[in-house]
Amino acid sequence: EAGVAQSPRYKIIEKRQSVAFWCNPISGHATLYWYQQILGQGPKLLIQFQNNGVVDDSQLPKDRFSAERLKGVDSTLKIQPAKLEDSAVYLCASSHRDRASYEQYFGPGTRLTVT
Amino acid sequence: AQSVTQLGSHVSVSEGALVLLRCNYSSSVPPYLFWYVQYPNQGLQLLLKYTSAATLVKGINGFEAEFKKSETSFHLTKPSAHMSDAAEYFCAVTIRNQAGTALIFGKGTTLSVSS
């Protein structure tokens, strides 16, 4: 089966600009996650969707970050305006069910550089 | 709150030597534990997971880990390192709660393998 797809793979923007990332999960996976991975650290959850509803966005900086999953399939993550500290790899993951024992499948990530 | 500590940000071994990557967790309820591997410019791939069945868990590529509740540990081992094992390794914990099932990652351990 096809894996989690993300685009673009790399993006360079200047601070205060906006950027959007796209994720297409594995077919049939109801749960979708966006993680932020800063260099030298482990991934940190930004937002979790169950179908098209938000389950957890407690760590999403809502003043500049937004995410949607309108039809319960693919998802977009937006940053507006970007700050230097947003430079990171943004990972999308999906899971068949919203259960702790279920494996999360990760996409290749989008590497964002803010200058 | 749940947390994960990976001891040693960098581990170096010779090809054929034992690999030991350490992970300690903190959780007020029985956890589910995971080890993921990340190769350069790629997403995370699941190596193995503990979901309250057998305490000794075998994964892909010859890796295994043992859940020790008394020590709150989930160390990753491989009897004989191969050059292809060089990568970043992440230990993660998750529980099922009202907020969802997101993974909480450690900071990662970089494994280097020399010939």
C-alpha cells in the first residue's frame, strides 16, 4: 500500500511570510497527526485529527499555525506569519484507529527553513 | 504526565558489536512503548512496540527490547551491529486518554557504526 505522502519536501521562506504543507495519509486511516521536529530533538505533536475533527491541538501555536482536514482525508498545515524558530521538519503521520497500541505511519516530512 | 528520557545522545559501536540504546519512561498508567528509527531525510519507521503482552519484544532488523516495569525502562538491543544500522533512534510512549493518542518522543540517540 502507498505510504503517507507529504509535499513539498523542502521549503525556504523569509520570516513573516506564509507557508503551507500538504499531507495525504494512508488510505483508510482515520487518524492523522502533525508533528514538529526541531533539529536535535524528538518530534512534538502539533495537532491530531480523527476523521475531520480535531482531537488534540493543545500544543499548536494558534496565533500563527492553523490546520484543517476538511473531507477527513488529506490535510494542510499553514504557518502565517513564519518566525525563525519555526525552522524544523514537519512530519505527518496516520493511524488506522485512534488507539494507543496502533502503529503510526510517518511521511518523509517537509523541511522548512525560515531566514 | 508522560515523558521519555534517552540516555546518551550519541552511541558509537564497531560492526559486529552489541548495540544498546537506553530509554527510561515516566507514566502514571501502564504505557505503550515504541522504538522508531529515522534515516537521513526520511520519516520515522517503527522498529518494535510494547503493548502489554510479552515483556520481551522482537522487532525488525534483529532488534529487540525488554519492558522492565520495576526499572521503568525499555532499552533497545541488537546482538551484532551492521553498518546499515547507523541512524537516529527514538523511544516514544503513549497512553489512551481523552486528549488522544499522540506519541511523546525522547530526544533521540544517534547510532554510529564503524568498520
